[in-house]
Amino acid sequence: MEYLTPNFTKDMLKDYTVLVPNMCPIQFRLIKAALESEGYHRVELLGSGSSEVTQQGLKYVHNDTCYPALIVIGQFLEALNSGKYDLDHTALIISQSGGGCRASNYIKLLRKALVRSGYGNIPVASANANGLEPGSMMPMTKKLAMKLLAAVEYGDLIMALRNETHAYAVDPEEPERMTEKWIMTVDRWIREDRHYLIPSFGKHFQQICEDFATIALDRVPKVKVGVVGEIYVKFSPTGNNHLVEFLESQDCEVCLPGLMGYLEYCCANWAMDTEFYGISPKMGRYAAAGLKVLNSIGIQMSKALKEYGFYAPGSFYDLMEKPEGILSLGAKMGEGWLLTAEMVELIENGYVNIVCAQPFGCLPNHIAGKGVVNRIRQRYPEANITPVDYDPSATKVNQENRIKLMLAVARENLEKEGKTV
């Protein structure tokens, strides 16, 4: 049976409240600014992580379905049940990857849940770049696209700087104050139509790094932990039970590769589809050109980070070479080869302890994440990787205990190197 809800149309922008699941706490605050500055009446970020949210999702979504779908649909339903919103002027936005991942089908599951729970009048907009849901696609303009790009780029930089300075700050509150300062500053830039175009990025990357570099740091040796995984549970504190916060409570430095890496990965896959699968050469050329632009921005960001003494990842083209001999670049379901590539890059840059966060039953991530761990260890014997499953039936205690075992090994290795934790 096809469950249908109204299409989301451009006319709804002026007086509808749009609910958005908050996957990346920093980047999505800036995305909210971009949307509201370009005609969206009001955008609400949903970030509840209560057990009731998961139970709400389980009422309408089978527990064999991807864990992020359970959470996101549960968040939407909890918000609609809250009484906070005018249900005749409320809409939902959900992303679609457009690939072989189950994420492409979340919108169908959401519509089914809305109809069955009595909210069949709520429009659902699809955020995708693949031409899916043509009657209900999220309205997009070139200006909005540029602002969304700026939101992600600036957000990735602020997140990276916050995570690194948090580990070593003499005053532990200073990184949080600096982070909030720059979120509010970039929010204002976006709303005032300033500094969101590509030529201005480099200068302002430098400005942000320079300001974070004023934070007094005591760089004592610490366990360095990289976090990779399925895009939602990798970034969302709701999806990963506040993983970054937990690692920081264990006195670790946490490195979380940015959201832009996933967007570059999508561009790279579209470009390679021409070679691997014979898909539209024209699309391949556009995607290759887009990747070149995004990579040039990433190089500017890395240059600014390196100049002020922070960890700076390499270019995306270098990242694409990391899985060679471990996993083919043709493995592009879900996070595919990007998962493997990020693990290798982290290890080569000193983040040898890695948490691979994945929804239980996510086949692409179990293959490209857990499935390549032994091959990575053969190449990098120092690698200390622990895959952690996130699922409604998995307890936070068990997840944290698995991570604590990994950290115990990490601390032993650090001591063997003649360092103190």
C-alpha cells in the first residue's frame, strides 16, 4: 500500500514551521541560518535523545530497519505530539542519499508512520541531489546552495578546532566560549549575506583558526581517538549516545572527520560511476568539476589549520588513494570506501585508536567498516580499532564498556612509548 502525504511546495516557505532532525550540532545550527535567511519562515532542529523517542519510532518502523530511521521518525512524531506546533502549518524535511543504502527509503517509512499515527496532513520535503521525489523536493536556489555549502565548511572547521582545543585547554570553558562565539558570528554572516561565497572562505578560515590559537593549551600526551562510521551515528549525539562527550570524559583527544568529506565522497562516486558503471558521462563531468571545487576549499581549510598548529587532513584526492589494496573505490553503498579511507588517514596521522560507530544490521558499514579491520591491522599493526553497534536493544553501558577496553589498550601503548597519560 502506498502511504501518501501532501507534497511540500515553495508556497509553504512563507508560513510553515519546518522540522529538521539535528544530525550535526554545529553544522546544522548554521544550516538553519541559511534556510531562514533564504525564505524559510521558521526552522526547528530536533535533538531529543530520550528513550521515548526510540520507542515512538518502534511503534511504526520495524526494528530490522536502520537505527537512524527509528530515531528520526520517533523525533518527528514526538514533536508533532508535543502540542508546540500548528499542525496545519508544519512540515518535515528528511534527507535521501539516493544510493543503495536504506536511507533512500526513510521518506516512505516516514510517510507511512505519519498516516498511521493520524498526521497524514503533514507535508514531507526531500533533501536530495539525485532528483528523487520531484513533486516534494526541498526548494533550492543557487544562493541557498552556496549558503548551505558555507554552513557546512565553516561548521566543520569550528567543530575540528573545538574538539582539538577542548582536549588541551588550560581553561576547559574557553573552547566552548570560542565555539559559541564563532557559531554566532558565522550565523550572522550568513543571515546578512556576507562571507558565504567561495573566494572569501580562505581569509575567514584563517581568521577563525587565529582566534582559536589564542586559547592557552597544555599539550600533554593524551590518547588520541578517531571516530568514523555511518553518517548519522557518527555525528549525532542522539544516535551515538553522546560518544564524543564520553570520550572526552575519559581524557581523550577526539578527531571527528567533517561532514564535507561525505559530500565530496558523493561527488567522487558520481564522477566514478561513468567509469565503473557506465552512467551518464555528462553527470560524471559535472561531479568531477564539483569535486575539484570542494577539494580546493578543503585545501584552504587545511592550510589555515596547519599554519596555526592544528591537525590538518590531506586533500580529498589523497584520501581516495588510502583504501588501495584494502577496498575498491567501487564499493560505494552507504559510506563505502570512505569509511576505510578515513580510518587509514587517521591512523597515518597519529589517531591509531578508532571507534567505528555503526547501526546494527547496516550491511554496507559492516563490510566497509568492521569487515576491513583485519586488513587495516595487517598494514598498520599499531591500529587499535573497535566497531560499536548502535541499536534500540544495545545498552549505553555495554557500548561504553567496549570503548573502555579499547582505551585501556591505548593507555598501555602510550605508556610503552615512555609517555604519561
